[in-house]
Amino acid sequence: MMWGWGYGGGWGGAVFGAAMMLIFWGGLAWLAVYLFRSLGRSDRGEGPASPGPSAREVLAERFARGEISTQEFTERLRVLDGAPADGRS
């Protein structure tokens, strides 16, 4: 005597059903993580970040603080202008 409706899906139906359930719940979890991360981003159209100080500004600040001598300051300015550091042109 056979009980049930007689479809006889067997193991194939069970494996397919389990795979579909994993795909569904995995996709739902991925979507939730994606939305959560996209809401936390700081993409608010503020434009690119402003660049830091130029090399000349940094050099002038170091000279003003007394970290480098007058000679070193002028040599480094020459290098920034494209001249050799030893003063030869």
C-alpha cells in the first residue's frame, strides 16, 4: 500500500529544495549586508579631498620653525625649481 500522493521525488527533490533555500537565504543576507554598507559610506557628493600643503609650503614651515638653516632652505628651493642643489646651473 502506498501512502501519500505518489510523487516519489526522492533525494533529488530534497537536495534541490535545500540548495534553493540556501541560495535564497544567502542572497537575502548578501543584500542586507550590501545595503548596510552602502548606507554607511560617505559618498555625499562633497568632491575629492583637498590636497595637502605643497612642497614649498612645507619647506617654508620647516624654515620658520628653525628645523633647517638658511643655506639648506635655499638649496632645497633650488632643487624644487629644477636647478642642482650645489648651485651650478
